[in-house]
Amino acid sequence: MVVTADLDYPRLVATAKAAGPGIILFRGGVYSDADMLRLLSHVLGRAEQLDLEHSITVVERGRIRALRSHSRRIGRPRPAESRAK
């Protein structure tokens, strides 16, 4: 599992059509440590549903999207989206 705010790494994984590693990508600006930990805790609490091992999980202030890293392009969400609390 890789946690990053850098778009280059998820793009490389998606372009290579790799099955992993799973990536948690923080988008949408600068997060305080408390905000990042709260959002990361929310994502990890839904690890099985989001299939973190095989997905690029995009975390934004208002939502969490899980993209299949080996079968979907970045920016195209899987059918189930979640609103972050």
C-alpha cells in the first residue's frame, strides 16, 4: 500500500496496468495532520469494500473514489462512490 499526494505514481501504475500495489491518493489541497489521519482512518475502515489492495483510492475532502488500478483509467470511478464524513 502506498499513500501519496503525487499524481505521477498512480498514473504509472495505471499505465502499466499493474494489479498493485494499492494506492491511496490524497487530492484537493493541503491537509492538516488531523484531517489526513481522520480521512485515512475512514478509508482503512472500509478497506475490504474499497478493495484497497487492487485499487487507486482517491481521497478528496468531500468524497472517496476507488478506481481499479489494472482495469480502469484514473479519473473514471467504479460504480460505488462514498462521501467522506
